[in-house]
Amino acid sequence: MSLHVIIPAGGPGSRLWPLSRAGQPKFLLDLLGQGSSLLQATVDRLYPLTASLTVVTGARHGEAVASQNLPARLNPEVKSKYAMLLEPSRKNSLGAIAWAAARLQAKYGAVIAGSFAADHAIKDVSAFRQAVTAAVKAAEGGKIVTIGIAPSRPATAYGYICASDTIMRAEGDQPPVLVAKSFKEKPSEPQARNYLETGGYFWNAGMFVFNTEILLSHLRELLPSYYDTIQEMVRLTPGTAEFVTLWESLPSYPIDTAIAEPVAARGGVAVVAAADFGWSDVGDFDSLHAALAGDNPLNPVVRGTGESQVLASPGAFIDNQGEEKLVVVGIPNAVVIRRGDVTLVTTTESAQKIGDVAGEQGELA
């Protein structure tokens, strides 16, 4: 399959502070204890489908990403088509994806490309690959395609995709592809419950597959000056003064609101109604605990090199790298993270607030 894979590797993972830090964000960490970082695991599950691999990351993380030795995880042909692009500053997802797509088109012509986050977890890799294959086939028909995640609960931390009843494609064992009606911002809990009761709504995991010519044509129409800047950048050597000036002139837009939402309003976006492949954005301690706790969500998760004792604290997540013994008693859903320079004590219910604390500590750079 000729899928040119783009992996934007950015963002500090602030809601997992102090595990994830500005200088060592979550995509570089083995958060799940699998012997590979989240970035390496992303490459591993995509490599059988990959024609080329482009990783886009911040300049400050270039050395750390290089040390992940990603080309060694690819076959020889794809290894020669590996590229790491360094962003001078954070410009949200549109900057990374549009730059990578324009470079791919300049090198290979119009190709099918897909953007996949570097810091998500997926349990059923086979089902995930079936969904990606369905997305590629649909993208060949000219749509921008996103892979929808069937919601398992009325989550308010994710955006949603509203699908129509129009089946664009259904083939064999691959999940059906539906024409998308609209994208919804993160909802209130009553709205999220209504989405689940109504049906036809999917979590938006930010996975997009597209023909580079189609994506760039939408960009040219919707944001012509942005498009022109990207095309100028492709002709320059990254990191030069002229390149950096152009990059810094780009507004910071997510691809969802800049491209996917307006294109969906005209019927130009499709969504893969994927089977449950065990997706998680591992975005906070609640989701990290869920990914590690197994079938029983009340199981405490206790790890780290330090000695820990946990009693009567169902659903706790403890990661102790300290020298002193840590004892947690009678605190359901406790979260205790001990590092040399900081100890965090909270609960999974308060996990969404940790990003604010991380910002105060200067961990959002």
C-alpha cells in the first residue's frame, strides 16, 4: 500500500505532568511499559502500510527524536524515504501537516498521505490497520478521510464527528466509510450523552488520510496566504533565516477547524466507522490508568523504582521514583507521582486540571 505517513510529534502532554515534561514530552516516553516509546509504537503499527515516513517535531526535540532510531524500525526501501522535519516553534497541527504534505507532493507528486498522532495508544493493531486501509481507499476517491472512534462513554474531553447515513464505501472485512456531516467541539456532558443516545457520532482522534493535491487545493482556497507561505517554505532549506521568518508568520491553526470543518460542510469529508480497536489518547492520568489497569478499572496501578504500599485505594495510580517509602491509604482514584524535583498528589477526577499547574511550572514550552 502506498501510504505516505506523517507523524506530528509535538505538544508537552501537560496533563501528565510531571511524568511528561517540556523537555521530555509523553511521545518520547514508554508510558505503557511495553519497551517502546509511544512514538516508536506509532511507527511499528503503521510500518506495514508505509511508503514513506515523515516525522514533524519541534527543533528542541530533534536530538531526542533522532535517538529513537526510527529508521531501524522500517524496511530498507522505506528507510531511505524517512525524513524528520524540525519546527522552529509550535504552530498547531495545520502547520506540521501542511508543510509535510507540500514536501511530499514536491518530491513524489500527488500521493495518499495520512497524519497520525505520535502519542496515542492502540490495543488491536490489526483492526486499526483495517481502518487505515479503508481510509486510504476512500481518500483515493477524493475525500479527506478521518478515522472515527466509536464512543464508549459520554466523554467531554474529545471533539466529535457527526456522520450521515450515506455509505461512501464498504468492502469485505474493512469497516464502512460514511460521508461526514459536521465536526463538533468538545461538548458538555448533557450534549455528549445526547450524542451517544442519538447515534452516528464518533470521537475525533485527529487521524486524517488524504490525497496531498486535494488537501493543498482546499488550503489554497480557504487560506490562500497560508498556502502561499507553505509553498515558499518548501523551496527553502529548513532552519535558514528566511525559512524561520516564513514559519513564524503562519497563524496557529488546528487542521480540524481550518480545513476539516469547512470541507465537511460541503460534503468533502468522510469518516471510517471503525470497529473498537482500543484507542486511547493517553491524555491524562485517568486514561493512562485505564490503559494499564486491565479488565478491572478498580485495580490500582503501582510502579516505579521506589518502594510503595497502597491500601484501600481502588483505582489508584502510583509512580514512585523517590528514595523514601510511599504509603497511600484510603484514597480511591489517588494519583501520586514522585520525582526527584517534585511530588504530585491528586485524583484521577482532577486530572484535567493538571495542565494548568504544569503551565505555572513552565512546562508548556
